[in-house]
Amino acid sequence: MRRMLAALALFAAGLSAAPARADDAADPGVATDMESYFANWFARSDAAKASQPHWMTPLVTVTPRLEQEIRYDQYFEHLGNGANIDQFDSGKGLELIPTLTEEVLINPPPYLVRTNKAAYSGYGDWPFLTVKQRLLSANEENGNYIVTVFMGVQAPSGAAPFTTHAWIYTPTLAAGKGWGNFDVQSTLSLALPSTDQNLIGTALIWNTTLQYQVGTYFWPEFETNMTHWYGGLRGDKTQLFLTPALILGRFQLAGRAMGNIGAGYQFAVTPKLSETPVLTPIYNHAWLVTARVAF
């Protein structure tokens, strides 16, 4: 974590640094540590990616792999009460690999549009930062596995109908294992609110993806997305989604930029709507799409 903080400090300093003096630029021996850090960025991130499996990032499950990309996701959700919510961006954004074993995800807040029932539009809470720390990894030639931990932070900045009114901290354990063209990626998380525990509760989130590579560009997958609540208004309730999906990539775009696109259909299988209070499931079904440019 100390290395991550140092890398972030270097990154911030680089954004605000004044241009180099002409006499410095003329002398190749006057290279600062910061200049060296940024000059070697892609060599370092490429080395980080080479030492781990090369599976595709799933549609919903956050991959335990370190990835460097710009990502945009869109959710079209249908709620059990007849309302629809369209999530623009869905809290995805910029993912960077500043060290050999760490990743930083810098995300904008999603923009939500609710129709049919109590129509409203505005920003949701802001999942602005996630930091990954890779613990173990081996590429396909050396074991084909990975273990990572990460911490996400969400700010209560959303519009009144879409905010929890609490900071949410999400520690996560993630792991994956591959066998030939088949791989399993899984995450286990706790969403911990800073306040209003009696209303929000603590959510245990378990996502698992079964993925198979077909040919060069096709990555069909099947995900299970489960949430169980402890305490709060949804206390002792469990929701399970199933999500078949297809990701296409990695397509050469320009230079080192590679493109990925994908889509899937997510539907709740438990609890049954006829037996469920209005609070669960969160939504009934949704179409999900993603577009990414890795670099």
C-alpha cells in the first residue's frame, strides 16, 4: 500500500508539474525520478500484465486481474414494481496500473434515468476509487491463477432518490483459476456503510464467472451474482441473479490500443417476485452492455 500511495503521489505531481527548463531538457543526465517513473509506465504495466493470466474481464464480476483501460458500461434495468432505470456509465471509468502488483480504478458517478414510476433523473452515488493489490499470480505457462484483494470507496453524492446517504467501503477478496481455454473468476465482498446501518445493512456480495475462449475473439460466459443482507431493511434477504453474456475482443484499434465490447442479460431467480416484499429483488431483470479500450 505504501508503494501505491507513492505512485499516486507521483501521478498527481506529474499532472501539476511545471514544464522542464530548456537547459534541463538539453542535459539527458538531469532526469528526475518522476520523469523516469512516467517514461517507464507502459513497460511496467506490460510486465504486470505479462505475469498474470490473460482472461477477458467479465461483464459484472470485477476481475482479479490487473487491467489498464477506459471502460463504459450501460445498464437497462426493469424493476419489479414496473419502473425502469437506465444507468449511463454504471460507475466505470479509467483503470491504471501504476506499479507491478497494483491497480487504481478512478470512476465517474453513474447517471440514472427512472421512467414509468415516479420518473426522475440524476446522478447516483459516486464509486470514485478502487485500489487493487495483487497477492499471487501466474500466467498460462506457469500455473494460470491469480489472487487479489481490493478496497472500493463510494461517496453519498447522488440525487435524493438514488443515494444511500452514507459512505460505503467495500473490501474484496478475488481469485481466479484457468484450465486451457476455460477459467473461473470470483469475488467475495462486504459493502460496509459508515452510517445508517439500521436502514442500509451490510451486504455480502459474491460474484462468480465461468468463461470459455472460443477462437481468437469470442469469450462466452455465465455469471452468478448474489447479494445477502445482514441487518437493515433487507436484513436476512438474499438475491441471486444469473447473467449469460458474450464479450468480443481483443481487437487491434491503433498502436497499443485494443477494443472489447460485450452484452448480457441479467435476471433474478431468487426470491420469487410473488413471495417478495417490494424491497427485494433490487430489480427484476436488465440488459447490460460494455465497451472498453485497453492500452
